[in-house]
Amino acid sequence: MKYRVRVIPKAKRPEVMMQPDGSLRVKVDVPADKGKANRRLIEILAMHFDVSKRTISIMQGAKGREKMVEIG
């Protein structure tokens, strides 16, 4: 399944919020530095959807806040 994801780095605590349009807004608790936020995003989504981290991949937007993520 594919999701459009908006990432908010350096949040106080991680959180996944479903938006009315079906996209996700994800707060990550690390800065966007050298891929740290992307790795944490995958960890947070894996916990939220109860899947393995290996099943999640960032399809587009690896260097921006707007991403297309595939799960499964």
C-alpha cells in the first residue's frame, strides 16, 4: 500500500496522524541530518502498522519532507 507522507523532524515525541485526504503526517523525534529522520520514519511506521522495517521503502522524496512511502 502506498501513502503520501509529510514528515515533521525534531518533534518532542514520535506520532503518526492520518489526514482526511488519506495521507499521513508523521512527527519524528530526530533532526533531518544524514538520513536520520528517514531511518526513524521507517521505524515509526513499522511500529504503527505492525510490520517489519524491511517491508517499508521510501519511493520518492528521500531528501524532502513530502515523501511517497510503500508498505508491504
